Amino acid sequence: MIPAEFDYAVADSVEDAIKRLGEGGEDAKLLAGGHSLLPLMKLRLAAPSLLIDLRKVSGLSGIERANGGFRVGPMTRHAELAASGELPGVVTAAASSIADQQVRNRGTIGGSVAHGDPASDLPAVLLALEGTISTQGPNGSRDISASEMFQDYLTTALEPTEVITSITLPALDGYGFGYEKFARRAEDWAMVGICALVKSNGGTCEDVRIGLTHMGSTPLRATAAEEALRGQSLSPESIAAAAQQAADGTDPPADLNASQEYKRHLARVLTRRALEAAAG
Amino acid sequence: MTTQVQPETAKPEPSRYVGRSLRRKEDPRLITGRATYTDDMTMPGMLYAAIVRSTEAHARITSIDTQGALDHPGIAAVFTGADLEGVEAPIPMVWAPPGVEVKVPEHWPLAKDKVGYVGHAVAVVLGTDKYGVIDAAEKVIVDYEPLPAVVDVEKALEADSPVIHEEYGTNKCFEWSLGGGDIEAALRDSDVVVERRVVNHRTAGGAIEPRVSLADYRAGNLTLWSSTQIPHILRLLLSMQLGMSEEKIRVVAPEVGGGFGSKLNCYPEEVLVCWAARKLGRAVKWTETRSENMTTTHHGRDQIAYVRMGAKRDGTVTGMHARIIQDLGSYHLIEGPVIPCLGGFVMSGCYAFPAVQTDIVGVFTTKFATDAIRGAGRPEATHMIEMCMDQLADELGMDRLELRRKNFIPKEDFPAELPIGVIYDSGDYEGTLDKLLEHLDVDAFKREQAELRERGVYRGLGFSTYVEICGLAPSRVVGPGGFGLQAGYWESAQVRVHPSGTATLFTGSSPHGQGHETGFAQIVADRIGCTPDQVEVIHGDTQTGPFGMGTYGSRSLAVGGESAARAAEKVRAKASEIAAHLLEAAPEDIELNDGKYQVRGSPDKAMTLADIAGAAYIPEDLPEGMEPGLSEQMFYDPENFVWPFGAHACVVDVDVDTGKVDIVRYVAVDDCGPAINPLLIDGQVHGGIAHALGQALFEQVVYDDEGQLITGTFVDYALPTAAELPSFETDRTETPSPTNSLGVKGIGEAGTIACTPAVTNAVIDALKPLGVTWIDMPLTPMRVWQTIQEGGAPRATEQGRQVDEHGSGSAGSGPTAPTEGGAS
């Protein structure tokens, strides 16, 4: 439980962080809430040579309305998302389910996105919401869509010298949501998690989005299930039929507690439950 | 085997403090972070130790290169198994099953030539910086020649299995049996015999404070502060390990953050820090990481049992046979082989089984040692008995509580001698079950269960009625001339009244969360006439009180508490004599009333303990021939064990779509005799049940086929948290034990012993409509879901032979037909 030796620096601005990242080389890492990175370091599964702490960089934290949606600072803690009365309900529900209160008090949305763990709650939510990640690097700023962000296990589209500056979420007014997280213990990562968003128009499914947590090496969209339900009349039968396709094409990582077969089964069960909640 | 005698001690006066739920005296310092644990301590010039551990489950060490570590800044020394000159003996295994050959492979604090489990200590790195030693340890290069891992305990017994200790030519460590009555005849004469293969998986202690040891050697004297449950025994063992005279060694157990048996040991690291401190002449501290705690702090359980239980059509059980295959790991610690044997002593449960037989085979595997973890053999036995009682009830078409009641040892039969030779000292099994049913209306439950099933909710109810053997003692029975453990089994106490009339109790018991400082103070205060606040309880230091046996096996109150009571009685007797002398009355006319020693019938003629202590320490006018002072010592060795019992019930909901089990209610009625402090009892019961719910639903130590531990952190080893546990409903009956004057029995392990079959039976009850009749723990969501998919019938046992290819896997292999009219 003792990490390998590393250097530590506190950035005073985004530009300073970018500069230090460049100087620190490929083993330099940004430190946000530290609740993914530090445990890996303590287990010596990660050994960065330099940690650049973002806690004193101003303007990276908070939630504000912008362009009909929300602009969320990357250093916004999970607890702040959970307590927000404004954000789409599914964000609040997902953030409330992360680990325990101590972790939620420290962990950040930006850290979770940058870490790219397919077992984390927020990446699949971002994917379903079709959010955007804004970054800044030595060559300027850019926007990365959530669908492009998560590339592989713990691998994102972020360049080593890029800093996330904001995360934009649509308001998705008119959508109902369901968030189903299945874990052995309240504090565990999701064995499988389902984020469902449904826009109903007179009992017909006008739009549906389903995000899958821990069903692959990245967060996924259950596109087959979405297509099966979109345009259909919303009923327990149509939802159950669509949910049957929730695991189609997935190659979920198996572990001690869940085989691939069991995870696919869970995805179908939980998708049905999440869609029922989302369809109201 | 044992006889009943009435305790000699007189009944105390009406108690002022015993029986009250006083808050724990120890809690303020623990809760506010003011307590001192071993890791809080530093010594001048202290070195930190880091252990280089084997990455292989089974291998020959071909070379060790320590140069890289020695070159690391701040490193004082690196030692390997070749350097252990001065360690006089391998790690001791002192408590073995008696009368049989037990193979004891040499287990050195650092491996010599060969490693037998992942985590086996290979080298120790000592340096001035606690971070630096860990970096340096990574630079020790160990080359291994891998040998085959032996992971499956049943395959380890097969003729073609690789052998771990070549010198034995087998992986079989020992065989031991305990029986009474003719089991084969009993089963032959049965109308129904159920046969089940019962897997009780490996678990960890999971104490919140990992192990820490700090040794200091100066001027020929060694002091070890260690997170241990047995400071006095550890000192004795260290004197043999290090070839040092016992009086030159002091062992202190400072604040200890939980043990659950996992700190009842003489660990390699404890010997190693002492040896290194002596060799280097500097203090040495080793602090275990959580990953090390999961790897090399001993595990518990891990047995496969083939159980047969027979009965007549009317529900009279004829006999119970358990053939237990115990996974011991590759090397022993202090008492691994004896643990499954403890289960043999309660294999009758609370029933009048005419024939009972336990046959145990201990087996080496390339895993870490199993040893005592809360309950130690008795939870395993209780799980077999209480699971099979439900199975038998179903085969007979009989109500499961009616079956239990039919076979309970009746209240009027106590003390009851059992076929295996033990004497249950007291019991009222109907009484605890009746009380349980006051809290839980079975008929109402059944109506609710039926209604819920209409709505697709699968609710189940399970029971466990248990008896426990505890209060480890008496020496005559368990010691060298009896069961054969190489020790005496008593407890010491010294009550020292100070001149101002307050007192210190020195106890040989060594608490690590139990609450002795409060409960023992209540016992002493009532007996000598002061308040519990005026009784300081000192424990865990070989330099203060007399030799003591420590805390484990639910023995503290029944042996240590009784010892304290008897020492206090001696103090009171002397105090009464002094009071009688000074008040000019006869000693027999002095009564202790409301904290005053007064002359019977003359309330104005009275003295306080402070008055008497003053007279005892300023001896101007003491009775003729009386020594000054007021301090008494007691070594109490009881005549029998004590036998707590109780009835537990669990209500669960199973989500049949996901397999997840939710505890809806947990009701426990326990009988540990008259309560000294009900609050402490509830705390122990809550913790005990939580421990067992952890095993039943969440926790499992898992090694892969290569012998690699894959549950090395609390992410994978799923200890339950408050969020996973129900609010416990507890109640008690109080049947005094005739064994001691307090009438008390142990309670620290009761919840753990009782609980797992109640939960498992409840899950089976919930899933019966889906054809599920058997499931092994842990009842993880995936296992429950898979069991539902497979129809969940018990696997065949074929007279104890393994019948599937998956070892300890959960897959069923077809139903077992009950054997009609005799065993097949």
C-alpha cells in the first residue's frame, strides 16, 4: 500500500498543467480526485514519475447552464453532481451510486472520464447523453464527442498533454430515465450498469438511448435494443422484446463474480428494468 | 470425560453493576483516535522491515540476488533463509489432534530452498525509511524453478497428484476420528438417509488493523509489541524460537484492532523482527499491508464434507456421519490441524443423536495455512448439521422445526453426556426456539410468502438451532493428558486494591475489541464494593500481571471473567475479615451492601473499601497474623467447557432474475447464561452474525489453478459493509451454566456458528418452487442464478468419492435419491 517514488507539482492554471505535462514526459499524470489513480499507485499497478495536481486551477469546477444544456467543470466532485437539482436525473442517479460518500466527496467527473474505466458509472451515462468533452492542449482546444472518447480499456482519445476543460451535457428535456446498477455491495463498481433514456410521444417511443457499463472494454451503446424500440409503441412487451437485444454483439470482461454469460443475462434483465423506469 | 461440580464460590450480594448495559469504558479513546496501536509507535533508531514474498505457489529457489536492495539508499541489511543463524526452531505447531501422527513440515520464518505458497517470505529488507524498504524489496531478484501447484484438496489426495513435501510421499497430513455409537449400524437401520456433499469455503479474518510487530533489543532484553491475541503464549514460544530465557522477553499487545482468530498465532514475521532486532541491536518494525494480510495472515474454513444423516420414519434421527477433507495449506501455523477436530465435538448439535462419527483427513495444498477463524471448526459442523436437518425434514415430509424439537436433548436431561463422551453442562433448546417464535410468526410468514409468490417475489425463511462448545479449558480435558494440546487451559487474574480503595485487575485474557475493560470491571466492582470506574483492567503485557492464556475460543468471560470473580472474592473475604476486626463483629456477620461492608443488622456499623484498604496498607490494627495489603491472585481451571446455544432465523428475498439475495429479517435468540452486560452481548452477536453473513453471501478466498491468490484486496474479497446488513433483532434466554459461579457461557462466536445455515436454508426455502433443493456458499448472485438455471439439486456423494470434475465448483451433477431402507 505504499506507492513507488514520484514527484508532485501543483498547477496554477490549465496552461501551467499543459506545460508541466509536456516537460514531465509520458510518465507524468494529472491528479484530480485521485480515487482511481492513487489506489492503482498504492498497489504499484501504476507508477507515474510526476503527479500534477489540478486542485488549485480555477474555473475547472462547478455546474452552469450553457446553450440549452449544462457545462460541467471536470473537477466537479461526484457529490456535487449527486446534489445538483438541475442536471438530468440520470446524471444525479449515477453519481449518487458511485462507491461511498467519502469517494464521492473526492472523485471528479473529469477524472472518471479521463481514466476511461468501463466499470465506472459516468462514462456510459455520458455516452447515452451524447455529451461532449472539451480539452485544451499545447496546440489549442478541441471538442471530443463521448462516442469517440472511450477507445479501449483505460484508454481514451485524450492526448498525453491534453487537459479536460469542460464536459457539456444536453438537458434532454422530455426524456424519462432509468439507471440500473448491479453490484454485490453498495460500494462496488458495477458488475453491469444500464443507463436508459426514453422520449415518449403519446405512448410511442420517439427516441431511446441505452448506455452499458462494464459490458466491454469501453462503455457501450446497446444499439440493437435501441433500434428495436425506437418508433414502437411503449409497452411491457415491446420493452421486454427490445431488452432481449441489450447484450447483442457485446464481449463483456468476465471475472470471479460474473461470467460472460451471466453478464449478458444481467444486461438484458437490467435493460428491461431501466427502460420500464424510463418509459414511466 | 468431565464431571460436574458445584462452584465453590459463594453467590455475590445483589449486584449493583452486573447485568447492566454500561457503555464501554474503552470506547472514548478508540472512537476519538486517542488509542495507541503498534503502528503508532516508533523507537529511536528504528529500522523498518519489508518482506520479499514468493510470487510462486510451489517452487524451488535457485538463487537470490540481494545486491540491488543492499545498494538502495538507507538499507541496513537484507537477510534470506540462509542467514537465519540463531533461529533455533521452525515456526511452532503446538496444538495438534492427539493420538495420531501429524506431519509437520519445517516452516522457517524465511524460506530455505523451497516455497510452498504465494506470499511465502523469502527475504527481509531492513532500512531507515518505510518507503525505501519497499522500493528496495522490489530489487531483490529471486529465481525460481517452478513446481506444480496443488490447489484442489480432493485431487491432492489422488495417487497421481504432485506431492508437496517429498519426504512424506503423500499430501495427506493426518487422519483423526471422534465417534460414539455404531454409526454404520445406525445408518443401516434407518428408514431414510440423506447424503450430502457440503462445501465450506475458505475465508479470511479481515481484521481492520493488519498485523504489526515492533521489536526492540537492548542490554540483553527483548521487547516485542505485536498485534496479537496471545502475548504470554507468544513470549513462551519466542523464548524457544530465539533460544532466549523467558524472563528476558517482554511481549505487549497494545491496542489490537480486531483479531477473529487471525492474531492467535506465532507468525513468521513476529519471530523475524525479534531475531533481526537482536542481530542488529536496533528496533525493527514491520507493518503488514492489506494485500499481505489477505495473502499471509491465516485463513479459515476450507473443507469439503461428505455427510450422512439417518432417521426413522417418525423423525427420530439415528445417526450423523461426517467425513471431512480439510485443506491445511502447505505449512502449519500454531494449530491448523486441530481446527476441524473442534467441529467433531459439536457434531451432535443440540440433538440426542445416538450415533455420531466424525472422520477427518487433513491435506496439504500449495496455499497459505488455514487455522482458527471465529468459530474454528464449529461453524462448519453446525452448517452440516443444520443444513441436513432441513434436508431430512423435506425427505420425511416433516416440518423442519418439528423434526428439530423431536430430536432436541430435553431440558431435564442436563447435564447430558453424549455418545462421543462430552458432557453438555446445561441447555434449554425448546426455550430458545419458543422465544424465537415469539418474535417470528411462522404461520403469518407462510401466508405472506404465498402472497408474495403470486406477485413473483421469492421470499424464504430459514432456521438454525445450534450448540457451541467454548470456554477453552479445562486443562485436565484439553491438556497433554486429555485431548492432548500441549498447554494448560486456565486463566489468571489478580485484583490489586490500592491504599485509597480503587483497584486494578490484571487479567491474562487479552481483549482486542471484546469489552473486557467494562465487563470485567463490573464483575470485580460488585464483588469488592466499588464502582466499575474504580476498577482499571490491565491486559496484554507480560510484564504486568501473571501468565495468561489470551483471548480466543469464546473463553474470556467463562474462564477469565470467572477467574477475576474468584480473585475478587478472595479480596472480599480478606476485606470482610479486616472490617469484622475493626467493627468488633464476627467475619460471617459482615455483608457487602450498597458498596459498604456492614455488620448485619447494624447499618451504622460499616466501612467502605477505601476505609478497609487504608487499614490494610497502614497495618496498625489488623487481625492477628494477617499479612498487610489487599491484593489477591487466582488461577482458575474449570471442570468443564461451557455450552452456549440458541435459535436463529433468517428471512430473505431472492431476486430470481439476477440471483441477488437480500436479508429481510434476521432474528437471533442466544443463551450465554446470565448477562454481565447486555450491550456487550449484543455487540458480539451483531458482529458474529455479520461475520457469518459475510461468509454466506459475500466473502471467499480464491486461488486460481496455478495457486495464485486472486482475492488479494477488499475489492475482490467482498467484506460486507453496513449497507449490506440488516438491523439485527436479538433476544436472550438465560440458562445458567453450572460450570462457573457467574453461570456464564461464551458469546463471541455464537452468531458466526449459528448463522450460515439459517441464511442458506432461507435461500433454499425461497427457491423451492423453482426446484432448488441445495446450494453451497457463498451465495453470490451468479451462483444463485446458475443454481436456479440448473434446478439446484444436491450432487451425489457416492460414499465420499468425488463425482464431478470441477473440484469445489458449484455445479450440481444430478439429484441424490434418498436411500430408502438403508445406506447403499
